[in-house]
Amino acid sequence: MRDLELIFIVDENWNIGLNGDMLYKTKVDLDHFRNTTEGQVLLMGRKTLEALPGGRGLKNRINIVLSRDENYQAENIVLVNSLDQMEREIEKYPDKKIFLIGGENLVKQLFDSCTYAYITKINHKFKNFDSSIPNLDDLDNWKIVKKQGPVDDKTHLLTFLEYKKIK
């Protein structure tokens, strides 16, 4: 499997979602996401796709969606039905970064292939959540290589962090 890059907004406990949607949305982070991923490849599960605006793939990106449903259809996506098929599909884009954008189950399956992460950290602990990703701060083989912020989005402080997996 090619090296994958995570991109998520997390709370202080590395929670990412509730009821199939992001825990927190802010223009500052959504702009950061767009600027980081435009022109690249996004990997996601079906539920993550359905949480995107209009339930369709994002513009100016290759949207690869994993679903067991071989007949699943949505606008602007490449459907794959297995991790093997996903791996073959991403090999078609050797000059592009491959961003894993969710959800929790897909991150669990592909985490060992992740070597870089763009994390927006919210200075808040949400009480209600149902999905999370591994806390990179607790893993000895992940190190912060870039930090920007904090930025005040008028509700919370956000810190933009980049992590690299140390092999």
C-alpha cells in the first residue's frame, strides 16, 4: 500500500464525529482542508461521502469511496468494493498525495499505511461523540513537524499541526 496522509479536525481527546458527521465545522478549518487537498486523491468510506455537501465527491479532487454495495452510486466518485481494489485504484495516481479522510473504521483498517497527518486540534473536549482516531501525541513513532496557531475562530482556538511517522 502506498503511503497515506490523514487529515482531520479533532477535539482534545482525538474525537472526530457524531452521528455520521464531523464534531465541529468551521470555515477556517474547511478552507485549510480545501487548500491542502485540492488536486489530490481522497479516500473515504460511504458514510463519510454521505456527510459531504450533497452526498457527492468534492470538486477538484479524485474521490475514491469504499462501499460493500457494488451498485452504490454518487456524483464525482470512483467506487471500490474492497481494500485490494482501493489499493489498485490509488496506484493509478503516482504523482498525487493520497488523503484518508474517514471514517473511523477505515482509519483503523489503514492506519499502518499512514505516514503523515494534517490535524486541526480544537481546544475543547466534546461530551457527545461516537468516533475517534488514534491520538498521535501518545504514539512514540509520530512527531509534530509543523505547528501553526492557535487561531481564534470566535468559538474555539484551533491549532494546525502536521505530524510525521518516524520509521
